[in-house]
Amino acid sequence: MSTSIPSLHSLWFGLNDLLFHIDEKNLRVRVEQLRTRMVVYLSLILSQIVLQFLFVVLFWGHAPHHLLLTWLALFYALHSVEIVKWALDRDKLNTLQECRVWHTHFTVVSLAAGLMWGAAAIIFFPEGIGYQSLLICVMIGLVAGAVAMNSVHLPALYGYLFGIMIPLIMRVAFENDMLHWILAGMLGVYAAVIVHEAIGLNRTFMLSLEQRFENISLLQQLTAQKAETEQARNQLERANAILQNNEQKLAQMVQERTALLQQRTDEIVAIKDTTILALTSLAGTRDNETGNHIRRTQHYVRTLAVKLRDNPRFRDFLTPENIEMLYKIAPLHDIGKVGIPDTILHKPGKLTQEEFDIMKTHTTLGGNAISGAENMTNVRNSPFLKAARQIAIGHHEKWDGSGYPFALREEHISIPARLMALADVYDAMSSRRIYKSAMGHDEVAEFIVDGKWKHFDPDVVDAFVAALTEFKEIALRYRDDDASVWKVAA
């Protein structure tokens, strides 16, 4: 007996570490995962307190009262420990040891809570099939809620899920008749599906975090280059102050230094533009898109903006500076596709609903990447980054509210996203993709006009109709090399 306890202890911590290993290399990602769960932790505890009370009320007439009250008291004692721990240590998530302590706490408490619910399924299992079905529905609801709230920390999810489902399945099967064996089998399949979905949600969350930190690292490099330029500018100003007594030499020095400063400024602009194109090309390479796709969508967006700049609804925003800004950031609309698996991006056929749901996350992945990079730097309230984020997130929203990711309607959709939505649809339909052939210009135009008031802002569609010739010329000028697979003529 003395040797089995250390063996079980080692097995527990070994499995726990395998599911959620924490070390110096992955500490930054693990901190974000634990902080995400910490945000909803108190809400989880309070919801459990309410659910447990309602469960006792629901089964008050179907189980001994003293057992129900004892079960409720044990659960409330566990929650008291959780609330005290949260109140004292909720800000302690910085060091490796602090993260390991919270990870262990979440795992142990979730397992204990799951086993308490599993014990309820055994102890309070009613005789009538109606209340049995009600009990099973309650347990399934608890497990489904756990997947939605706990998928960022898999050990806690597994402990809670298996703590509930294994006792429940065993108790249902214990009835030992065909109906209950079928129910037990269905619950087993449900548990397996829940585990699979939890793994998928966790993987998506991890990809988003990793992409966020990669983008932050890239932005930090660009910020360092900007700091070097600022330092050079300061040196120039000091040199100018020293040479004020010699007009000829000062004029020559100012001219040379001004040229250098302009060169550095042009380099910053070039670096920014090149970085945008590099990031977009990276996403496009993964999505089998060409560089001409970038050029076409840039010109489509600028053409629409020029047509709309005198429209009262757009006049204040579509200044010459903002039109040029939209031209530069248009390629970032699909940057989030870097976070989408290749099996989905390169699938030649129609996506399944699950695959399409993952594909739709490219909007929030792109927007969160830009937003995360903005928050991690000293850049605040940048119109450039704001518009880039709006395009990345909102270019699949629709005027009637049927788009994604947030089902925004009408004026709630940003102007950059509305322009990008039409430009992206036109280019996607008139170009060949791995899963479809190209459509003719007139056919695409008819589709877009039919989408007025539904998919697209009506004024944007009117601007498109006024610019049909320009769209066709842009499509021809920047057509892909394999012109045989691209249609412009009606």
C-alpha cells in the first residue's frame, strides 16, 4: 500500500504535466491561457452555486433530504475554498511557480467538482424514466457548458468532464436493460465528441496566441528600427546647433542631413509598406493566391473610394489621405488566414460546416493580431492600424446582418470593411480558385448588383456600377499569368 500511493501520485502529476506542461519556453503562452480562465473563474463558481441549489430543489422530492443537504454543503465548502484562493492570489500569475500552482489548483478543483456531480448522478439516480432523463440532461448541460468555458485549460476540462460522465454512464448501465444500455452507449459517444471538440477549441486558441506573439515580435523589430531613425534625427539636430556660426557649412550640412533624414523617413515608409506586402504574401502563399490578387483588390478599393468621396455619407472619411491609406492596408484583409490549417485552406472541394466555422475565424485572427500588436506597443489611436483592424475583421460582414464574425448591420459595419467586402467578392468570383473556376465580368457584376441592400451597402454598389469600366480595366491590367483561367469578357 505504501508503494502504490507514491506510484499513483507520480502517475497523476505525470499525466497532468503531459496535458499542460509549463516551462520557461512556453511560459508566456501558458500565462495567457491561465489568465483567460481566471477572467471567468468567479463567474463559474457563482453559476455552480446557483445550479447546485436548483438541483437540490429539483430533486427534493426524489432523494433523502439529509443526503441532498450534505452534498450541497460539501459543494459549498469547496466553493468557499475556491473563492478565498481567488481573492488572495488572483493576481499571482507571473512566475513559473505561480502558474504551476494555479494550474494544479484548477485541475484538482475541477476534478473534485466533476466527481461531486458524478456522485450525485449515482446517489440521487431516480426510479422513473422521466426524472432519469432530466438528470441526464442536467449532466449533459454541465459538460457542454464546461467545454465552452474551460477549453483553454484542458486538464480542468478533462477532470470535470470525466468526473461527471464516467459515474453517470456506469449508473445508467447498472439498470441492466436494453434501454439503459443504449442510453449508456449514447452518453459514451457524446463524451467522446465533447473531448474532440474541446481539443479543437484549444488548438484554435493556441494558434491564435502563437500568431499573436509572432506578430508582436515582428512589430517590436519595426519599432526598434523606428527608434534608430529617431536617434539619427536627434543627432542631426545637435549637429545643426553646433554649426550655426558657419552659414555656408551649416547650409551644406543641413542639406546633407536633411537628405539623410528624408532617406530614413522614406525607408520607414518603405519598411511599413514592404512589411504589409510581406505579411500579405505569406498569407496569400498559404492560400494559393497571387501577388496580382493584392494589386487588384488595392485598386478596386481605391476606385470605389474615389467614386464615393463626394457622397455625403462618405465625404468626411474619404479624404485623399484616407483613400491612400485604404489602398495600402487593403492587402491585410486576409492576414488571419495564416492561422488557418492547410488542410482547410487547400481543400479542393466544399468545406464542411466545421471546416467553414474554422475558416471564418480568419477574420478575428487577423483583427486580434493587429489589435494585440497595437496594445503591446506605444502606438495608440493609430488611424492606420484601426482601419487595418476594421478591414481584417469586417470584410465578410453583410449589409443585412447575415455576415460574420459579428453579424453587424448597415452603418455598424465600418466604411473600410464595406469597400473591401465588394472588392474581395468581385476578385474572388472573377478569379480561379483551387475549388472553383472563374466567372465572367458581366456575370459577377450582375451578382453584385443583386446583392444591393443584402450583401453590400447600396451606395457602394452604385459606385461599383459607375466604375464598371475601371474594374474591368484593372482586372485586365493585373490579370494572373495564366490568362486562360481568368475571365473578363461577358
